[in-house]
Amino acid sequence: MTESRRRHVLRLLAGVLALLAVMVVAPPAADATDTAVPAYGSITISDLGTGPRATWTYDGVLDCVSSWTGPTGVPQSVKVECFLGQTVPAALGCPEMILMRATATVVGARATCSRTLDLGVGTTAAASADLGDVDYEIACEAYVDFGVLVPPYTVTCDEPGLPR
């Protein structure tokens, strides 16, 4: 190999190594989801046989309401919606929403931020997912497709924060 050819190969190799260093070391470009603060908190919907009850930990941060629908005064669906208000100081996100249901019968479980995690209707189960940013609300729902909710059941939507 001639000296000029060897210098050319070394310059080419140095250029490739510099490019690789920039690609490996440079941080990824920031986007909107990088700035969202996890919406730390939980919503629990349960009925141990005395009627549906909903609790949440978002008071003072989000405006939460619970509602239910169903035939003849018996719920087929119980839903808690926690809306973004004017006082939320930062963009909120749901990077690790944990959805759990515990039941001796069957119940559906659903959690929503900008995306939805739905366990469908079934027996005791749990799952987690990144549900994106909170565009409008955080919602948690216990439901059945047909008939009415039969106690005992508990559905919990828990956002613990950043993935572990």
C-alpha cells in the first residue's frame, strides 16, 4: 500500500469514527413527551357488596368526578374522570400506568390518558403501559359488556411515575 493510499484510508477511518462518536454520544432530540411530568396518583373503583365507591388521590391537582351508567339503578359501568384544570403547573404524562383488577366474578378494567389500556372483561389481572401525555383527562373505568357489575370487585389505575 502506498503512503498516500494509507493516509487516505486513515482519514476515512477517522471520519467514520468521528461520525459514530457523534451518533452514540449526542442526546436524542427532545419532544413533547420528554417534558411531561408523571401524573403521580391513583384512582380506585370498588364494590364489596354495599354499592360502588370511587376514590382518587388527584384532589388539588385535577378536577375529578365519578359517574355510572346501567339499567334500573344497578351500574354496568363506573367511571372516574380527572380533568386538567387551569391550575396544572406543567404538562402531565402517564409513563407507567398500572391497571389492576381483583374480582371474585368478572369485571372489565380500562385506563386512559392520551392512549388507552384495556384489560377487557375477565377475572383478576394486571398490566402496565405508557399511556402518553394527559391531553384532556385521566380516566379509570370498571365495566361489563352485558348485564351489570357484580360485587365484589376492585379496579385500580395507578400512575407511580417514571418506569423502573
